[in-house]
Amino acid sequence: LAALDERLAAGAEDAVARAMWAVHVQRMRACLSHLKVRPPRAGLAAADPYGLRAVVGLLLVVGWAVGGNDAGSRLIRALHPDLSAFAGGPPPRPDVWVNPPQYTGLAPMFLDPARPRTTPLSIPVGSTVLAQVQGGHGTPVLIVGEATTPFAPVSAGVYKVSATVESGTRLRIEQNGRPLAEWAMTAVADAAPTIEYLSPPGRTERAALRLEYRAADDYGLSRVFATIRRLDKPEAAPMEIDLGLPGIGLRSAEGQSFHDLTPHLWAGLAVGIRLVAEDATGRRGTTEEARTVLPERIFNHPVARALVELRKQLTLHPEDRLPVARALAGIYDRPAHYFDDVAVALALRSAERRLIYDRTPEGVRGVQQLLWDTALYLEDGDLAIAERDLREIQKALMEALARGADEREIERLIDQLRQALDRFLEALAERLREQMARGDTPGTPPPEAQILQSEDLRALIDRARDLARAGARDAARDLLAQLQQMLENLRANPFAQGMDDRTREAFRMMQDMESLMDRQRNLLDRSFQRAQRGRPNGSDPMEMQGAARADARRQEALRRELGEMMRRLADQLGDLPRALGRAERAMRDARDALEGGRSDDAIAPQSRAVDQLQQGMRAMAEQMMQQLGEGGPSGTGQLGVQPGGNRDPFGRRPGYTGLEALEGVKIPDRMELRRAREILDELRRRRGDRHRPPLELDYIDRLLRQF
């Protein structure tokens, strides 16, 4: 076999040599037919004289039996092992997130190294950079500006790090000196907010301080307020009043706020007012100081006016108490000036004694508050209390909407606002009735004024409630701001000057009704006195019966007078108050009892007659206000007017009614409200599903907090 593979090495050019080599090869090939292959011999016995090779076979059989159905795959894995662990690791992959500070309201940013940016990143100062690197060899480092922070190992081949952006122009990740990712950046510092006056501080019709402002901040406003200081006493601690924001986290806002500072000790004094805007980091922006005189209430009652003046003297000169005490004693000694009111007399005496015996600053402040409350009581009675409660509820509701209070609190405050508004309107109407009963002569509105309807007020509150329920709280705030502005411009006296013949006739009828009611009260008192004297050990029965019959004639005269008055009212008003008809029937029953000499039986119908006359007077006053305001019997109830501008207190032009003409306020229609409500309900349903991812639940929470 070896000879067949050999080649002629020398003499290849010699023909004899080539012939002899060919003969040699032929002979070797002939020998191949005589070759025989011997059977193989393992030779294992010589290499393994103890037969240990049988153990390998035994283990293979046992392993196959134990492996069962998985025996084949195990055998394959044994014959073909996975050697990837000894190969090189995957290339490093960086992941970077930037979380801006919470006050910015910005969403987190994910930085993708595979997508280069053409412009530098704008990263707010205080942002947190979270980075993770997977793969590679060596510990990576994060470079933010000039600060270098090494990564911390989390698991095999995984590294994480967190750092805060303070300054710098680059964001870079390196591993073993080799850059993995790099971005150009700009560290944006928080700027101070700005604020300005939209109009100078002003005074409303109800002597409230009006402040209008425009404020802005790069990331969002957290508070807007005003600081007020006395010009005559700069060292005194300034006063702060919150102006409120129309929403949460607004970057720009315009608003106006109304503040009743007439009870404050500085009312009527020269002050400097500076508006201040503040952001979440505490940075502030201010306006120039505007100088004005704080609005003070004008009192018509002479005693109330004197008490307020004494109160102001205590503010300007708190050490001069004795002159004020002597003045209070002088007012106390003239009870006719305050209609012999016991409550006023007690308040005057208490204030005088406290000024004499309590020399502490707290004592002076207590006396000033007492003088103010007494002046309000003399001037307006229940109207002042109703007006104060209405302002407080308005302020609480606006603040609740601004801070995103829950629905139950909003509903509760809206209910309280409606109740406070009803009390205020009732007190306002009661004051008008008292003026009309006294014969005061308020006149018709000026031509450019518009009449305000009480139904508009209630409809406005109901619409604001619907908007708040649907999640449109900004629109609800706008409507309530319109309500507040309108109420501040509402005149307490709903008419201006001068009366026409129809108005004069209406007031004469009111005066006649008041006189008739007084005479009916006198008859009731006489019947009650006779009933008391007619008991055992009383007066002569015959004399008592004679007096009763005389009063029966007077009662019949009053009944006839009421009938004549009802006829005149029917001509004037059209529809008569039903209470007057009930009063006429009660007078007839009282007359019958008196004619029989039964004064005891006359007391009940006479009491009913007085009560029904009072109700009838209220109804008459309301109907007269309707007709005097609308120019005819078809009008609706008026509450007051806002002078000037040919606008009504809602800002509407003449000829518009209802809420459809509100300007500057976008009111969603019913379809939008229903759709918004459905979205809000769906968000709440998803929020209640605890199986949703935490990231989605957090996002839903933020949406619900905002809406």
C-alpha cells in the first residue's frame, strides 16, 4: 500500500528508469489481491485489567432509567454543552430618566442614546437624574456638569445611580473611560413670579375693597396675596389678605377679589397696598405700592355714626380712653336717640366701663369690636349679619374649588351659599318693606340701570353646582366670581331718586296697610285686657260687654276699610295676596264674637287677622317691587340695580334675560357636561381597580386631583 503511494524521485528523464518503475508498480498492484484484513481487537483488557469500564455502562443505564421521558434531552445536553458563559458579555446599554422637581409640574423625560438631539436639554435645577447601565465590564460613572457620581452595582452586570442637577452644560455616562452616552444640557433656574395691577384698588357699592391682578410664573403660582400697611404708622405690623387663585398650579392667572374690611380697625385710614405672588419654592414677586384709603362703611343712623367715629379715635389714639368713655356716657344718657333699645344701652354702658377699668390693649380691641357690632345693629339689624355670612361662605367656597376639595365639601358649601343668599335677599327685602312702611321715598331706577332678578341668582348657583359635579371647576369658579362681583355692586336701596305717580300711590297703600295693622293690634290688646279683667274679682260684666260691642263696631269699620283697600290693590296689582282675604274673614269672626260680648273668643281671630295682614304686606311689597322695577304688572321680582354702563349686575346688555348672555364665561352645554361626567365616573371606576399597574393608578390620581 505504501509503494502505491510513492513517486519516482530521480531519473524521471531516463526512459529505462521510468520503465523499471512502471514494472515495480504493476507488481505491487498484483500483490493487493493477496491481502487479508484481520478481525479487530479492542485491547481494553490490557488497558483495563480490573474491568472498571463496566461501571460506565452501568451508570449510563441507571441514568437513562432515572431520566425517564427527559433522558434523551439530557443526553443531548451532555453531548453538546452550552459554552456561552465563557464567551464575551453583551455590549453595555444605558437607560436615563430625568425627573423634574414636583413644583414644576413637568413630566419625567426618558433620554434615548440612540436618538441624538439637535438642541440642548432644558433641565430645571433640582431635577433628579436616574440612570441604569446593563452589560459591559467595569463600574460606570455619571457626569452632570462638573460633578461625577459612580454607579452602584445592583446585580451581575447591572448598575444604577441617582444624582441631582444643580448646574452644568453636559450630561455624560462613561465606562472604563469610554463614553456610553452624552447630551448637551442647560440647567434652568427657577425664576421669581411676576404680578401687576389690572386696575387701581377700588371700592364696591357695598364698601368692599376690590383688587384686580395679573400674575405669572415659569412653573406655577402657589399663592397670591396683598400686604397692607398704615401710612401714618409704618412701624405697625402689616396686614395680609389672600387674593385666591382661579386654579391649582397655574402658570398665569388673572383675577379679582373682594374683601370686606369695613369692620377692620384700619377702615377709613390711608394705607399702602402691595400685591405679592409666590411660587412653590417660596420665591416672590411684588408690585409697586399703591396708596389709597381703605373703604369704610357710611352709616346713616346718627348714633351708629357716632359709635364708629369713637371707634376710629381709639385706633388713632388708643391711649386717649377717657374722652371716648365720656362720649359713650353722653350717648347712654339720651336713650331716645336709639329708640330706648335695651340692648344698645347695655352695650354702651359695657363699653364705657371697660374703657375705664380695663387698661390692656386687648380691652381696647374688645371695646372697638363691641362698638362696631352695636353700630351694625342700629343701622341694618339682620341685614348686616346676613351680608357678613354671605361673604364668608363665598370666600370658603372659592378657596375649596381652588384647592381641589372633594365633592362632599363642595356640595356642603354650595348648600350653605344658597341658604346664606336666601337669608341675605330676605333681609334686603325686609329692609325695603320697613322703608316703605315708614313712608321713605326711594325712587325709580335710573334709565341706564338694569333690574336684577332673584331667579337669576338661584339659577346661577344651581349651574355652578352642576359644573362642579361634572368636574368643570374652573367654569364653576368663573360663575361664582360673577355672582360675587354682582353682589358687591348691588345697591342696598334698589331705587335711585324721585317718584312718579304710580310709585307714590303704591307707597300710600303700604302706609295705609301699616296703619290698619296697627289699629288691629290695638283692638287685639283691648280684647286681651278685657279678657283679663273679666275673670273672678274683675270689672263689671255689663261694662265689659258694652266695651266689647263698641270694639265690634270698630272691628267692622276695619274690615270695611280692608275691603276698600283690597279693591284699590286689585286695580294696582291685578292679583291680590291671598293672605288679605284670610285676614278679612278673621276680622268677620272677631266682629261676631265681640258683638256677643265674648272678648275671650275674639282674641284668636284677631291674632289671625294681625298675622295675615303681616303676610299680606310682605306679598304687597314684593309685587310692588316687581311692577315698579319692570314698568308693569308682568314683571318679575327685582332685588336691586347696578348703576352705570347700561349693564345689569351680570354684565348683560339691556334686553337679555337669564344666564345665556353672560360674557367672559364659557359655560359648557348639557352634552359637554354629560360627557365630562361620564369621563369622571370612568376615571373613578378605574381608580377603584387595584389590579391596574401602579403607574396608571398614579396617573389617574393626578387627574382626579386636578378635576
